Amino acid sequence: MAPAPDFGLFIEGKWVTPPNATRFTTSNPANGQVLASFVAATPREVDAAVRAAETAFPKWRSLPAPQRGEVLLRASALFRERKERIARVVTQEMGKVIAEGRGDVQEAIDFLEYMAGEGRRMFGETVPSELRSKFCLTVRQPKGVVACITPWNFPTAIPNWKIAAALVCGNTVVFKPASSTSLCAVEVVKVYEDAGLPPGVLNLVTGAGSAVGNALIDDPRVRAVSFTGGVETGRGVYLRGAQSLKAVHLELGGKNPMIVLDDANLPLALDGLLFGAFGTSGQRCTATSRLILHEKVYDTFLGMLDRAVAKLKVGDPLDPSTDIGPVASADQEKKILRYIEVGKAEAKLRTGGEKLTGGAYDAGFFIAPTVFETRHGTRISKEEIFGPVLSVIRVRDYDEAVRVANDVDYGLSSSIYTSDVNLAFRAMQDLECGITYVNAPTIGAEVQLPFGGIKSTGTGGREAGSVAIEEFTEIKTVFVDFSNRLQKAQIDAPVGE
Ligand code: UN1
């Protein structure tokens, strides 16, 4: 096997390794194989990266937005060319099954193409003036240097959601990826480098959140921070950013419910549940972690679920016949197994509930798909686990289902399976969250629509969709008076007098 390659930081268009740098490695969660080594950046390198981004900003912002969009189009073409190779890197470094690894890269491609077009939109408004010979409009301007801090669960898609939107709006970026998926981050940055992005416009600093992330958030030259990750880390980012009054965009956890009513198409709901709960080993912010099940179909549907879960194949994520890969890291495994113990103490374990061992399992972090029956209010029914663990809650009717669905701290995604069109529309109104699916699982958002949630899921605002640019632009209001005399708003022509 080839030795694991070493990578540097990407600052001012060059790959650099500082003298005496400390290094860390990433490894394959399916078999422990070390993949590559990276520089653990220090505040000194963060400073250099921010300086590079600040220096590159005036020129990049002055490039017409459609031309900035062109760079994104070139990047999307390169991702297309490299899709299979990068998908394998995603699978090897993060553990999602290869079909989902491809999906991760495809989501990056889709978003780059969508955002490239934004270079030709980036709409402002024109609004009538209350005075004659006066024109009022808004234009969008970039914020400046922005920090993009990204998670390991979508190691190519989520960085691109942030980076592509930031760049097309004319910002320059310092990118700090989750340490455990640094190789995916290197692949992302190489694409932008090869797409011809000018030096300093995108910079990569790898390393720990405590050193690199904090230095970035504290830096007064960084005008905005876009963070996706866990709720506790997010709270820290928010508080830290407040010190320098930064715009902080947070995309945090979820405890996403799927409601299955008694008139649902049960085989359809079952397919959706398996994908929503166990896809990506349950490690999506949008994962279906609660099944809220109508009492009339409770036993039937759980019987169907038992039989289907028993057939799921857990194993090598590169093998196309595998349904569930490993969880992403030793830390993840520990946290999920701890929650499984909590579940065993407070709820009824229906299936799974253990680390898989023996043979190839011993070298990786494999957890059996796990289903608990619980009442609403237990810890496993309310806290985000971020693993292949489903809590099933029995309810009497639609109203109780919605009450339970909404009674958690999070509000990202939700789903309802029913054939009653009235109840489907009521659910679209009643479910407190950013995303609702009807007769589809809680995962699978498309990039041309807004993505995000309410309550502890975030600070408001959305990524993706046409609103993606809100996060990365400031609105400037412009008044143009062509009357050639002083006109006083509110005084010269009071409306209604
Ligand atoms: C996430 O879970 O962090 O909707 C993002 C989905 C994906 C994105 C998920 N398109 O499941």
C-alpha cells in the first residue's frame, strides 16, 4: 500500500507547511487504515490565512459577479470529472456507503451550478420614492472575509454550500473543515485551485476547532462566520462571535420526527423510514430519529420494521451491496453507545443495541441499527444521538402526533405519511421546523430550496436555495435624487395631508 501522503495548508494560492508543524492524521472508520496527514494549524497560520483573504478581497469583489460565477462553473465541471474518485475518498474517510458518497459530491456539483447562475441574478429591489425625481434601490455587497467551519458528515457538499455562496457574492474565504475529514477538504480546495480561483480568495486551515476555529472567530478582520455542527459547539461559536459583533450563521442539530398515521401507505413509509433513520448511519442533521406511530398501525408497522431491519447489511461501505457503513469515528461510536445504554435503562430495546464485533467488524466502528420503543419525554426521545438509533413513540391521533413532534428543542426536518390530504396540509402548517416532507422521509433536501431550521437548530437564516446569498451579502440602500434641489423626505411631500 502507498504511504499516506502529507498535506500542507492552502494560503495565498500555495500549499505551505510551516516549519516544525505538528501533524495529525485521518483514517478509515471501516478498517482503521491511515489515509493522510495534515498540519495542525496554529493562530499564526490562521493570521496568515486571514491576511491573504483580506488582501485578495478588493480585487475579487470588483470582478463582475457573472465572472465569479464562471469560476464556480469550472469547479463544478472538475467535480464531475473527479466525482467517482472523490466519492471514494468521502466513503473512505467518513464511512458513508459509496452511493451516498457519490450523492455527497453530486450535491456539491448541483449547488455550484445553481450558485454560478446566482452571479447573473443577485437581485436587489427598486422601490418607489415618496418624492419626485428620485430613485430608490438596493444592491448587494459582499461582507469581506468570511470563515466557513464545516462538519464531517457531508464533507464535500456542506463546504461547497458555504464556499460557493460566499464566493459568488464576492467574499473571500478561510475554510476550516472538521479535522476527521481533512482529506475531503483538500480535494475540495484542489478543485477550486484547478478551476483558476485567484490566490488568497479561498484559504484552507486544518486543525482543531479549539485552536484554529477560535482564532478565526476572534479575528476582527473576519466579518462573518458560517458554522455547521453540533449544538454545544455552535453555542460556543455564537458567544465568541458576539464579542466582535460578527454575523454568525449556525446550522445545528435535529431530532427529526416521522409521523406515520393509520391511513398511511405502510410499505412506502417503511422504505422512507429505513433510508431516513439508517442512511449515513443516522449521522445527518436531518436523520429520522423519531418514529411517531399511530396506535392503530403500531404493531403491524413495527413487525414490518423488524423484518426489514433484520435484512439490512452492515459492513464495508465501498461494497455496493452494503446498506449501512460504520459510524464516522471512535468518538462517534463512544457517544452513540453511551446513548444506547441510556436507552436500555429508560426504554424498551426492540432490535440492535450493540457494537458489531467479529471478523472485519473488529477493525472499524460498526453499530447495529437500533430501534427503541419509548414514551415521549425520555432522553433518547428528545436528545440528538447522531447515529443509527431510532426511537418509536406510540400516539392516539394526529393532534397527539404533532404535539409530540413539536415538543423538542430542535426544529430542522419533519415528515408525515398519510393519504388524507387535509391532514397533510395541516401538518405543513403545524410542524414547528424548517423543512416538512409529505410522504417522504426527513432526509433528501435539494439544493435549489432553502435548508435550515428553527429553535436550537440554528440562528435563523437558511442555506441553499435562492436565499443562500442572504448570509453572505450586505444590502446597501441607494437613493438617487435627480431633481437638482434639496428634497426632504417626510417633510416636503407628506402623504395623506
Ligand atoms: C445534513 O444532514 O447535515 O437533506 C445535511 C439531506 C442532505 C443534506 C443534509 N441533502 O439529507
